[in-house]
Amino acid sequence: MSKANPGSDPAKVISLLCLLVLGSIAVAGLWPFDAPHNAVSWLRDENGLSFGGHGSAVSAGAFRANGSLSDAGCSLEIFLKPGRITGDGSILAFDSSPDPQVPFLLRQYGTSIAVMRYLMDERGNPYRPWFKVDHVLDAGKPVFVTVTSNKGNIAFFVNGVLAKKFSDSGIDSRELTGRLVLANSTVDDSWTGQIKGLAIYNRELTSEQVGKHFQSWTQDQGPSPAEEQSATALYLFNERGGNIVHSRIDRATDLTMPAKYFVLHPALFRSPWEQYSHGRSVWKRWSFWEDIGVNVGGFVPVGFVFLAYFSSVRHMRRPALAVLLLGFFLSFAVEAFQRLLPTRDSSMTDLLTNTTGTALGVLLYRSSSARGLWTKALEFAVTSSEVELQGTMDSVRLMQE
């Protein structure tokens, strides 16, 4: 295409398309431009909190360690009701790991529930062991889940009954430290459902104690007074109003519910491997590849229309290089701003795929067949606008006569 006069109709159309592409990228990458309302509410006729699609609560202060793992072990029990059994979500997280964006998690995978940990091997390399029990959760049905641990095993109990035991290094009580997040991870991974009670103990509960706790939580909405005194963290969720869930053990770890949805440790340029391995379900990994396709395709117009602009409207010596740099820095700016938005995920994957999409747009514009279609489309747009303008002028003239 020959160089167009900056004031000509083809140049105006190309310039308008550039603005439309920039606007579309901004909306697609940064919408809704602000944090949504924190979707947390009290249950009306019983103890507990209801968490919507983007809702979470966080401890005001950090839980402190009381030493390393001893023969006493540790236990965690939670009374919950999942809102759905499709998709995934983090029910509970502690940001105790060296990487706060990879926390200790209690997580839902469809009808399954799992514990995910962050440990270091003998060479100092991090790894994430996880322990999953299938067919535990059912949408709209309450369930009492207990995880007990000692030095040599981890056991899951469902409604007071042993569901599965794993022979592995036990959960160190120090893993249940740091800030506590409910219905979310330390990054955006929100969970939908209700939480009616939560307790943590610095000892391994026996099978008999687990059964008794199930009875007391489901009948009396909490542990017995004797068991309450032995807990290191206890939330009864019986306030039924306000934005604080009080801890029965330490008011420094009261749970707060901010007005706006939040993530505790927002990511900045998350690595591709971390983003891919975060979702172990088929649905999550399919979503990862789907996002790659969307990101590549979304930036193809950037490469195409801006190469047209720099080749025919504002001529440059190396227009292709300028467009590639533009696509890279445009994506960089969007990903940097996404760190301020809790519902968006800033990742290196997006930066790479967006730049790849820009390069594909450049190649597409340079192909003769695409260039021919572009020229015809541009001529049609200019002709249509001229006909429309002429029709408007004729209508005005007739009205004046």
C-alpha cells in the first residue's frame, strides 16, 4: 500500500482503527478497572459466613509458631458447605511458605478436597506435595473435614470417620502460621460456599476425639469447653453481623472482611510454569491453554493495524520493529497495572503470548493475500463513509430548502 496523506480518508480510518485496538486492549486487560465488592455475608439463621464468587476474609495478624513438629503433631478441622462441585477454589490458606504466593492450602477440586504444601528437598529445591481425597464434597450439603498429622502420616476424616491416610512426612505446625485467608488463596483463587466453623490444634487428634468433635460441632455449633481450651485457633462464626470474626484464642488473629475484594500477595509477572502447575485439574489446565490462544489472538490486530499505520500513515524506517516493541511495552503496561486489580492475574505468560500475537499480526500484514483483502476492506470503508456523509449532506440541504 502506498503512503497515505495523514489527512486523507484512508489515513483517518487507519488511525481510528488503531485507537479502537488500543481501547479494546485496555478494556480486555484491565476491566473492571477496580476491585469488586467483597462478596462475603453472614448466614441469616445459623452461624457462619457465605462466600460468593469473589469474597474472602483474612486474619488481622499472623499466627506464630510454637516450635517445630513434635510427637504431638497437629490437626485442623473445618465445618463447611460447598456452593458447587464444578471447578476449583482455595478454602483456606496460610502464607507461611518462603514464597507467599505459594501457600499452604486446603483446596477443593470438584468433589475432592486436598492439602497442598510447600517444602524444600535435601538440595534446597522447593516442591509441592499434595494429598487428595475424592468424593468428599457435594453442593449444598454441609461436611465436617478434619486433617490430623504426626511425624509419619497425614489422615483425612470426613464427618468424624477416617476417609484416607497417607504415609508421608507430617505437617509441621509452622506450616499453619502467617496470615490466614479463608475462601481464597494468597493470590486470586476464590472459593464459593459457606464456612461454619474452624479450629486448629497443636496435637494430633485421635479417631475418638475427631468423632466427638464432629458431634459437638454439628449439634452444639462448636467444640466442648474442655476442647476449646486446648485449641490454638478457634472461630465459631457466631457474630452474625459486622465485618469481624472473633478468634476465641487470640484477638490478634481476628478475621476481617474488607469492603473490597482483595488478594493478600498479588502476583507480578507470574512464571508460566507456576501458572500452569497451579491448576492440577483438567479444567484448569485447559483454561491455561485457552488463555494462551486468547492472548495471542487478541494482539494480532495490534501487529496488523499498527504496521499499516507506520507503513502508510506515519512512515518509519523499521516499522515492523517499532510495532513489535509497541506490542511488548503495551502488554508490559497492562500486566503491570493488573497487579493492582485482584481479579486479574499478571503473568509472564501473557507478556510472551501478547508479543507473539503482535509478531503474527506483523507477518499477516506482510502477506500479499492479507494485504489485498486489507486494501479492499479499507477502500470499502472509505467509500461507505463518503456515501453516508453525502447522504447526510443531501438530507440537510433538503431540510433547508
